[in-house]
Amino acid sequence: MLAYHLNVLDMNLMNALIRDRDLWGEKWRKTMKRSVLLSVNGERREVFIKPNSTLLEVLRDELLLTGAKEACGSGECGACTVLVDGKPVNSCITLAMEAEGKAIETIEGLSKEGKLHPLQEAFIDHHAFQCGFCTPGMIMSAKAFLKRSPEPTKEEIRNAISGNICRCTGYENAVDAILDTAVGTEK
Amino acid sequence: MTNFRHIKKGPRRTDGALIVTGRADFTGDISLPGMLFGKILRSPYPHARIVEINTEKAKKLEGVKEVITGKDIGYRRFSFIDTPAFPADQTPLAVDKVRFVGEGVAAVAAISEDIAVTALHLIDVKYEELPPVFDPEEAMKDGAPAVHETIEPNTTTAWEDFGIPSTKSRPYKAVNNISNRNLIEYGDIGKGFEDADYLKEDRFEIPSTSHMAMEPHAAVASYQPTGKLDVWLSHMGFEHKRFWLAKLLDMPISRVRVHKTYVGGAFGGKISIFPYEFIAAYLSRLTLRPLKITLTREEVFCVCPPSRRMIVYLKTGVKKDGTITAQQVKVIDDVGAYRGSSPTALYLAHVFRNPIYNIPNLKHEGYGVYTNKLYTTAKRGHGLQQIVFAVESQLDMICDELGLDKVEMRLKNFRKKGDTLPNGDMLRSYGLPECLEEAAKKIGWREKYGKKKFRGLGIGTASMFSGAHNFPFSSAAMIRLNQDGRMILYTGQAEFGNGVDTVMAQIAAEVLDCPLDYVIVNSGDSEVSPHDLGNWLSGGVFVSGEAVRRAALDLKDQMLQHAAAGLDIPVEDLSIRDGWIIPGSDESKKLSFSDISRYGIQMAGGDPLIGKGFSKCVPEVYFWKGKFNKTASLSSGKGRFTEAYGLTLAIAEVEVNPNTGEVEIVEVVLADDCGTPINVKSVEGQIMSQAVMGIGDVFYEEVKIKNGIVMNPNLLEYRVPTANDIPKITSIIVDSYEPNGPFGAKEVGESPRAAAISAIANAICNAIGERIYTLPMTGDRIMEALHSKNT
């Protein structure tokens, strides 16, 4: 019966160990909070956070940028993908403090001057989403990918978004949308 | 009808910009001032009596606002099916004993999620372990541990609340853990088997798979001091949710408002009320503060019901030429700790085969069986892929053994357009034979079959309702003309990725012959929308879409009446074209929609011009006071259930590496008879989606449970298809034109998955020359089959 305890009772304990600072007391938590300056979508934002706050928590709960989603909380699905210095990261397993002084880009920063980014337009044109929960993360992965591979093959695109799980579309429309954007950018 | 303006086209999703900018609000994105957070303490035991729960320490933790246990809530029972024969068996938190690992026993409301989690550790629960039972066939034996004691309903059942005439609720005593059963018979099964030249008997086992909707389940509840409850939920239609919230909280249904949210995938898994949804509402009422509960991915895997685990015993008799003479089916549905939708599933596991094959003599018996495991529910084709996997596997084996062509054999046994099914449902549209012909041609069946070693071809079929007369029994819609000539369409349909907002706008704009952006859709808000079936049993387009069509027609009629009065010409001389009302002879007198709105207000006593429409699936089934025309019986299979069946035929070609068991899918072709596709791109998206989901079902997906514990509750151990796993998938739309559907449309959202699973599974077995009787067909299972063949 020990297995039950380890596996389930303490699915909560595990969560606590990994993410919950309260086990060590409210006081500790309060004293350990500190002010951090983040650059998000070109804006300087000061946040007062715990040392083990994830970037995703800070974006969603402190800065109210809810475009990045938490779907697995353990870096397995890509729904929380944002760019840090141009590189896609799973923000659910990235500490916010690690992103201090780096350029953070989220889906909210993609459209400029009231216009959607070409990737966003292409995703709509190609019906590249259904429920849309994974879409912000996938678009951010695609953006970083196109920057480093402006003339990709379909195979390379599939690889680039293979860390972004989508349960609805079957991916091919997204691959087409990304390919279409790449072709469009070339012109 | 060929010159549609919007139908049979593929316009962009009207809400696309919200999705791609991250601005679409899912439940988890909702945050209200003063919001608390809820967490649930869960049982570590599969079967145990709760001796005592001490919550004192947890209550004293700073930041904790409320701690509740099952005893506080009491026996408020709920279930997907709640009838006098099968009364509800589940409570939001376990009251006296726990029946599966992960069942909730207590819940906390706190000012942060962190504090709520900490408080869970301060709750002390004393359990007395009871012997568990995990195997359904063991559970059915005399002397097996009883998962449930006699269930004594303490309220009317939902069935009675709906107004369905029924005998009084009675206690339910599960004998040998049987939670529910059905028996459906027609023809003469004995004679059918006597007439057969060949009999085949097999046992198939289909595991649970997770819906794995990307959005983890969440609920936000805000109980107002005025006695009103606002909720934001991940759901597939608000009616079930608000009915159950109101019933369990003992408040009027109209005082529960389910707000519109975007839903991050559902796939059949978010219809019923979940314990956490009730708990969020209950805690909000206790604290008079908004409260949010978000499940972790691990919780979603461990405590939210996955698809139904079924064992299918199948016996089929055929003539030498392949004509089916009889079929006997016994389904054992391992329901887990609670019955849920099993009575529906056992019925559907019968009825979904009905429109496919003409089986003159049939016996179908089903047993739902309680075990101490995670309970189960509907997933995209409820009971469909389970029965189809068994039937199509066996038909392939029969063809192999009798040397019959698998395409011809199926064509010989398919039903025909115009057939009436044993329960009275009619096939007014039926494109299945054409689907098979087209798919076989596309993949090159006749040229390729049996030509190459370790290459295989397989066929899968499927059918699905286009809605049924389930609660709330019909759908309605309203459309309101605004002074700028644009219209707001109110529908209760839920957008969870199906593109329904766009499809409903297309239907309304088609009727009113105006640009698509003239129609603004307000969907899925229970306080604003009229009643609606919701988006399950695939009735969205067929039933709710028809309600929208009729609402638009009603508005059009009112607009033309006003135009006729305003222009003083007969209404017959008017038409609507391109967003204008045009008098037959004189274009210069044309009126805009805006002109009509002004006419209504200034010249017709302030008439706001609101169109309404409604549609009831299977209108001849009704009940009201003494009047009662029998609804379909889930237990006996008698009675009408739907007006139209969507159909899919899939053919897959695979190549198996005999040294490793690896499978390469060469191509999957899915031919789908969905009637008229309203949005071609959305239809293709639905087909593609299900083909890929089917690939997961065949190759990797299984919720593995050992000693009652889910062993793979994360995405590393529960693998789903990624962008790298997608083979060539071809969809063919066979437009059979369903006369009762809006513009000829019917179902597309559920049948392709089952067809894809069977086609790929049959292709693998064809390639290796050996049968695998279960899913998923992993590399080791394939190797094992190859070895057994060689020894």
C-alpha cells in the first residue's frame, strides 16, 4: 500500500515540493520575495516575485499576459512557449529570475500597429487552429524558427513545432501556415 | 442548390484574431477581484472506509477561508444518467467511503493556490482499507468485493425533473457489481446462426484513452449575495452544467449563469458535471467570494474520467458469399467507481453499428460493471470505436478465412439509402457505399491488395448520430436586427474548437444573403442564449444549426413584411440580395437592412425585429403531462433516437518492419458522408483531427492503471501524436444531402475517429498476417504476434 502513498497521496506533496514554497513557512516566503526588472515585449516591467516563481506564473498572474497557457506544467507540451532573447522556452519550467535582463517576447507582443503578424494571419487563413489553446505557444515557436530558418522545408517545420502538442488539428494546417509565412517573408 | 454565398465554402474563423493573439479567454484566464483558490484532497486508496477526517489544523492556517469534507456536503448525488432505473451514484466528495484512487475527500478555499495546497497536508484522514476489485470479469463473480452498497435516492431523479413520465425512484442494489445492463434483440438469433455457413467467435478488449484536451480542467465560480451563481467552465454546452449545479445547490436553474468561455478541447470529456465544478460553486457560496479551481495535468489524468474500457465478445454468422445472417454481442463496460454514462454507451455500442450493416438477426447484451478504478465517460464516438474495432476486426478475419474480397463483402452487407433501422430511425441520406468506392479507388485497393509482403490494407467504418432527443431535447436561436443593419445571433452552442460560431454565422448570412460580417455571434452564455442541446452527440449543426436557419428565416420574413409596407408593394415582389432588400422591378428603391430597422422603430410601433427559430430532433418523441410518446429505451434499444446519421469509411495502407514491429503509415484515406459541408475547411479539419487522434489510439494511447493507480499521468508517459507523427492523410467529402439538415448538413465531429482506428488496425493485422485483439498496437505487441505466427 506504500505505493499508493508515494504515487497519489503525495501527488499533492510532490506539487508542493516542486512548486510550493509554503511548506517552509509563510515568513520565509515573504522575506525571500524580491524585486526583478523584466523586459516584456519591449516594455520594462518591475515585478515583486519569489525566487522559484516560474516565468509563466509571472507573465500570467503578475503581468496578466494570459496568452501563454499552462497545459502540463512540466515542459512537455509547449503551450507556454515564449521567446527569451529570441529562443523559444517552456516558460512553465523557466524561473522568472533567469529571464532578468533578457528580452522576453510573448504572443501579446506579436501584432504591431493594430496589424496581425504574418504568422497570425497565416494561421487564420489556413484554419491552423481549432480550440486554440496551443496556438499562442505554437506561433511563438514558429516565429523563432523562421528567424533562424527563413527557407524551411515542411520536414523542418514539423520538427520545429514537434514540441508543441496540438490535440485538435493534426498539425498539417499549421505546417502549411508556417510554410506560407516563410514564402511570404522571402518576397 | 449550387450557388451558395457562404455554404460549402471555407471562410476564415470569425473569432480567429482572438485565438492567434492569445486574447480568447479560457476559464483559466478568468480572474475576478477578491478571488480565492480551491484545492481538493484525494484518496490514496482504491477502496476504503473513511473513519474520520480532522480539518482543525488546516482551518487554522493563515489564509485558509474554508475547509469542507464529504460529510459537510452530504449525499447530493449526480450522474450523467439519472433515471429511476439507474439513479445517480456519485457525490462531489466521498462521504462514507472512497471507491477509486484520487477520489476527493475534502476541499480547501484559500487566498492563494499555494496556501490551499499547504492546507491539504494539514488535513488528517483516517481510512480503513477495504479489499478492492479491479478486473470487471472478476467483479461480476459471486463473492467479489462490493464497490457500492444499495443506493437510496434522496431526491427525484433528473429524468423526473425533466418531466419524463416514470415510475418512482427506487433504491439501486448492484448485484455482482453490475451497475447497469441492456438487452437488445431483433430477428431470431438462433435461426440466424443456423442459416450461416460459417461462424466466428472472438474476444476484444479496448482500453481507456485520455481525451488529453490541451486545457486542463478549470472552474471559476462567483456566488452573489443576491442568490445568483456565475460560473465559467470548460464545457460542451451549458444546459447539463447549470441543471446539475442548480440541482446540487438546490437553487433555481435560471439563477445559475454559465458564461461564455473558450474551451481548450473537449472531445466528449466535458459534458457531465465534475466534482470540482460543484466544489468551486459550493465554496464560493460558503465564502461569498469568487473562487477558482484549476486541476493539474496529473489530476486531469488521475481523476477526470477517460474513455470507456470495454470487453467485447462477438459472434458473427455469415453465408459462404459473405452475407451476414446473425450477430451476437456481449459488451462488458468496466465503468470504474461510478456508472456515469454507461447506460448510454452500452446502447450506443449497439446502435452505431445499425446504420452500417444490415444484420437481420441480432442479440446485443451489455453490462456496466463497477470496479475500484477511475470512472469513465464518453470520448468522441461514445461506444463507437469500441464496437467498430471488434466488428471490423472480425469481418476482416472472416474475409480472410473465406477468401472474400473485403471491399465487396462490406458493400454486400451495407444498408441502403431509404432503409428503416430496427428502432425506426430512417436513412434518408446514405453515402457509405460511395464512400467505400471512392476511398478504395483513391488508395488503389484492387491494384495493391496482397501484393507486397509486410504491406497491409485495412478498412474501417463508422456512423454517428446527428443529435438526439437528449436533455434539453431541442435547440433554439434568436437573431436581432440592429440599427446599423447588422445582426446579433444568439445561440447556446459552445465553441471548443469546432468552429461553431463561424458555421452559425454562415447559416444565418446564407439565409439573409448578406456578407458574413453582418452576423455577430453571441454563443454559449446561458443567460443570453435560448436553450440548446450543446455540442455533443454531434447535434451542433443538424439541430442547433437548423434552429439558427429558422431564426434567420423568421427575421427575413419580418424584414420583408416591413419593407413591403414601407414601399407599399406586395411582399412577393421583394427579394434580399447582397445585404439589400430589392423591389423586383425597381433597384433604385432598394432598402438597406438599416432602413428596415428604422422602419420597425419609427413606423411599426417600435418593433425591434427579432427572429426566433427552434428545432427538435425526432419531433414525434415527446412527453407532456398525460401525453407521452415513448422515448428510445437505452435498455431495450426500442424507439427512435435521431433523424440522420453521419457516416465515415476509412482505408489505411501501412508497412510493418518485421524486425522491429515498427509501422509506417503509407496513407490513410477517409471518405466522410457529412451531408452538405457548411464550412469545408472546418469539415476537413474535423476529419484530419480524428485521423490523427485515431493514430494515437492505435499506436500509443492507453491510460494504464495498476492496483487502481494511473501509472502514466503525464505527457512523457502518455504519448500523443506530435507534428512528426503525421502521415499522408486524405479526406474525401461525400455530400449525400440530408433532406432534414440545414442546407443538407449532418454530423462530422465524431465518426471519422472510429473509422480511422479500425482501418489502421486492420491494415497492421493484414500486413503481419496475424490478429491483435486489443489496442494500442505497440511494437512489442506486433512483435509478439509475429512470433506467435512463426511458432
